[in-house]
Amino acid sequence: MLSSHFTAALIFAAVTSVVFAVTSKDTDRERVLYGLWVFGLFLVVSLGAAWVMYFIHR
Amino acid sequence: MATKAATIEKEEKAAIPFVILIVAWLLPGGGHLWQRRWGRGALLLVSIGSMFLLGLAMGGRFFRPTPGNIVESLGYLGDLCSGLFFLAARFLGYDAPVSPLPAADYGTKFLLVAGLLNVLCILDAYDIAVGKKT
């Protein structure tokens, strides 16, 4: 079903960002911007954590 | 006259949230749809519904209420928060075993997080109902 862990992380980040944006902000513009911001943060943190774990493992 | 109308409206506002809480729990986004926030409700329903269905497709398992095991018990509460999605899946006999596959592990997390995200939706629907949000 999943091609990679990253795909699962992307889907998770997308859904969570949508829910956070819809429930946290009041206007459509704010929701879109906040959703993109949260999605970007999810990606940065997950990729960053992956690299940290990689170097710890080495 | 204006005071009586305001009092009646206030009582109606105080009574409605219980229904909205139940609707919001049963159907992700349902609380928003009930209050005619069609766009938000539809978006929440599609998002959380997709996450739940993907969790099933990946072979995720539901947590079971286990006395003495707080992780399982809390996980079960999280799964329960998905409302009709969870109830329907259980009623239809979905019961995935514990699997070592990574996809199944992701599925389990997707099922759990779908329920937890619905808690946010329930709270948001409540805020709209009591007038804290529009």
C-alpha cells in the first residue's frame, strides 16, 4: 500500500495540517497559510529527525 | 420582550451543544455540518475519513481496553473518538491482528490519530455552538 515511510509521513502531515488549520484559524486565508506552515514544519521536523537518527545510528 | 427573547435564545444555545457534541463525535465534521459550516465540515470529514480508511487499508489494528495496560486502554479511547467510523468497522468485523509489517504499524497510528483529530473537531464545533467562534 505504501511506497515508503516518507509517503506515510506526507499523508499524515497533510491530514493533520488540514485539521489544525480548519480548527485553529478564523478566515480562509489564515487557514490556508497556517495549513501550509504546519505542513512545512511537519516535513522539516520529520526529515531533520530522520537525519539525526541516521547519524546517531552511525 | 427583548430580554425574554434573549433569554430564550441563550437557553437554546445552552441546550444545543449536547446534540452537537454527539453529532460531532459520531461523524468527523458532523458538528460543523450540523451548524451549516459546510466547507469546514466537508473538509474535516474527508480528511479524517481518509486517514481512517487508509489506516484500515494498511492493516492497522484497533487497541483493546485492557485493565492494567494504560497504553492499550488510552489507545482504545482514541480509536473510539472516531465515532461511526470505528463503530462501523467493529460491527462489520474488522479485527486486524498485531503485525510486524511497517505498513500495519502506520495503519494503527493512522486509526488512532484519526480519532484524536476528531476530538479537536468536536471542541471546535462546541466553540462555534456557544459563540466563541464563527
